[in-house]
Amino acid sequence: MSVADAFTAIFVLLGAFFFIAGWVGLVRFPDTLSRLHALSKADNLGLGLVVVGLLPQASWPFGALKLVALWLVAVLVGGATAQMLAGAIQARAGEAGDRVAAAAGTDAAPAVDDGPGAPR
Amino acid sequence: MSSLLLIAGLVILLTVLLGLVRILRGPGDTERLMAAQLLGTGGVAALLLLGSAIDLTGATDLALLLALLAAFAAVTFVAGLGAGPAGAPDGRRGSAPDVRGEGDSPASQ
Amino acid sequence: MPDFPLPVPLWADIPLALALLVLALWLTATRRDRAAVIGFTGYGLLAAIAWVRLGSVDVALTEAALGGGLMGLLLLTAAARLGERADQPRPAMPVRLLVGVLCLGVTLALAAVVLSLPAPAPNLVAAVAANQAATELGNPVAAVLIAFRAVDTMLESVVLALAVIVLWSFGADRAWGARPRTLDLGPPSPALMLLGRLLPPLGLIVGVHLFWTGADHPGGPFQGGAVLAAMAALLWLARLGEPPPVSDGLTRVGIVIGPLLFLLIGLAGAVIADAFLAYPEGLTKPLILLIEAAKTLSVAVALALLVAGPPELPAPAPARGETAAEPGGTV
């Protein structure tokens, strides 16, 4: 194997590992925020390592540039999306707390439906 | 080399397909959205690997498109929640009904 | 290292096919609208990958651009308008059984038809390949859409414009001339505003790139226009701009310019090149690119307006007083 191929193999396999780790986290972590953390790892590290690994195989210059652009998009967008989702999760958790505290006899159920298996 | 890329692509695709269990089980729409996001990112990675392995034109373009629009799906979901940062007033808007439906009393409390 | 014959062996597609089936069944069974919309977005992604496996990247691009992006937004706003559903009675069991049986029957019939086609199925691939050189396009899909079946494509652009008009007609009479407000979903979080500033320039580049590269590689004006429309919708969701009022002249020009240009060039072809929608020799590629550019613009405007919804009057002052100062002007 040439150096480029070895480089590709290592990084692609690392990337695949982080995807698996992300999936395990998404399925097994106890609450929403920690699952979001796992998702971010898969997003950033998994995809990033795969892209880095594919760079030696890409056509030069535009193929490689397109890959780098894709990686930048994924990283920037992944970060902003995770922040946005975390904000939404926090807001709903906050509202659920407010509603429970201010329960005035209305039967409005909490907006948060990520309790265990609450059928709605 | 291309076999390795193909196998890696298949493994990643399989992994994120297994993430579908999160879509089906929930609990909660946020988990479902996160599973969809994982699906999008894994799809991008699998497409890049597949495209590199069998030299598929357009695979990188499609991957770029998926990366852009996975973010868009998350935006749609959060905007649909009508939620802002913790403590901010939630979705007031023109004449459309409260988007957080499903048994919640309307936003104007 | 095992050495697979390329392309990918068939058994590797089984997880994808299973996932599609399971997700589709779950989508029809779930009772919750928002969960179903998210599942539908995931389904669009899987379908796009399936199209790649079937060898058609153009369709995969369209599926990803529409199913993954704009349709999710449309369905979500529709679900929001429908609102609370707990008071609707579930249909009776015999009705549901009947519907299930009928759907299954249609699926089996389709499967039987597809599987009984002779292999390779009769198609026009050879004819297209033989005549493609005359269109100076490298992408056979583009050649079929713009040259060989141009009438269909032109009529489809007209249909998009008509769809916008029909959607606008859903607005109340007294709201005519106002802005669409379906995407007015509440104050955006700071992260959403950041995305609204980051993504649209990138999406603009990707959209124009998809249009331009569609001549020789998978892509085309429809996919490019869909990406541009998604970026416009993102800007509106992040409150960095507002949908234009329905009386805005520039918007109406944008909707119409694609089909109009297509029609005019087609009519000119009847005079100059002896058939409706025939392109004169030597001017073929420039004319095609001109038509496609106009079509990209029109598709972008029309799809964005379809997502933006019918015109509505603003709510009474108190509800709107607390939103941040809306930057005026159109996108």
C-alpha cells in the first residue's frame, strides 16, 4: 500500500469508529442533552475524519477543494445546529418545569414529551 | 483500496440505519430529529466513500446537498417548536394557530 | 482484504431496503404529526441514497432537495395549522382494514408489474445516446428534459407558476396585497440567526453550481432552484428578511420569467428553426443555458413562495409588538 492509501485507510476507519460511537451514544445515553453530545461527535469527528481520509484520493485541485468545503459546511452547520437544538431542549425543559409549578387545574399536559414512553 | 472504502461506507450506512430505532422509539421528537441528523451525516459519509470507491460523478454534489439540507431539517423542527432561548417568550405570530399543538393550551397565557 | 466485484453486491442493499420499508410502515402508523414529519425527512434521505444505488444521481439530488428540505417545512407548517387532533375520532376498524388491504393490493400489483418486465426493460437510452451530440450537453437527463421533451418541461414550469397563484387565492380577500405569514413561527434563537447568516451564502453557491453543472453532470435547474428556495425559506425563518407581499411586481416577474422565456424561445424556434421548441444550429447551447438560468430563477421563486404560504393580515398590535424590529424589505 502506498502512503496515501495507508493514510486513507487509517482515517476512514477512525471516522467509521466515531460514527459507531455516535450511534451507541444516541441509543444508549440516558437523556436528550447527552444524546445530542453523542450526535455532535459523530457529526464533527466522524465526518471530519472520513473527509480527511478521502483527501488523498480526490482529484486535485477541485475535488479536494470540494471535500474541504463540504467539511467546513458540516462543521460550521453542525455546531450551530447543536446549539440550536440544545436551546430548544432547554426551553422545553424550562417550560415543563414552569407548567408543573403553575398547574392551575387546567389539564394541559407538559410540552416536553421526552419522558419515558409517554404515549401522546 | 476501493473495497476498503466500500466496506467502510457500508458500515457507516448500517450504523446510521440502526439509528432509525431512535426515530421509531423516540421518546420525544428531539430524539427523532437527532436520529434524522445522524442519518444525514452518515449518508453524507457513506456517499463520499461510495463515490470515491466507484468513481461516481455527482456523489460529492449530492453529499454537499445533504449536508446543507440536514441543517435545514433541524431548523424546520426548531422553528416549528416556536421555542427560543430559555426564558424567551415562545411563538407568537400572526393568525396561524399555536404550532406546539397536541394538548397544549395556546401560547397566550 | 476481500475483493468485491464492483459495483456493490446486492446483499449490501438489503439493510437499506429494510429500513425504507420499516420507516414507511411506521410513518403510516404513527399518530403524531410532528414525529411523522421528522420521519418523512429521514425517509427522503434514505430514498435519495436508494436512488444513487439505482444509478440515478439526478433524481437523488431532486429527492434530497425537495424531500429533505422543503417538503418537511411544508408539512410542518401544515401540521401546525391543523393543530389539535385529539378530538377527532379514529376511523372504525373495518375501514382501516379495508384501506390497509387496498394499499397492500396496489403495492403487490406494482411489484408484479415491475418484476415481470423483460430484462433489460425496453427504453430509449440508445436513442438518446445516439442523438445527444446534437444538444451539446453531456448529461443525458438534461438533454431529454431541455431538448427532446422540452414541451413537458415547459408545461411543468407553467404548472409551478399556476400553483403559486392557486396558493395565493387561499388568502382572505381583505388580505390581498399583504405578506405571507405561514413562516412567522416566533422569535428565532441566536443559533438559528447564526445559521441564517452562515448557510444562505453557501446555499447560493451550491444552488448556482448545481444549475451550471447540470449541463454535463448530474444536477440541473430544478435542483439548483430548490436549494435556492430552501435558503430563502431559511432566511425567512431566521427573521433576517420577510417574504415579499403578493402585490410585489418584481416577485411576479420572477415567477413568470422562466416559463415565459421558455415559451418565447420555443415560438422563435417555430419561426427560425422550423419547429416549436427547436433550437437553431450554433445557438443550441447558449439558448439552452439561457432557458435553464431563467428556469432556475423561476423555480427558486415559485418554490419559496409555495412554502411561504398565502397572504395573511398581521395579528393585532400587542402580539407583534414584542418581536424584534423586523428588518423590512424583501429577500
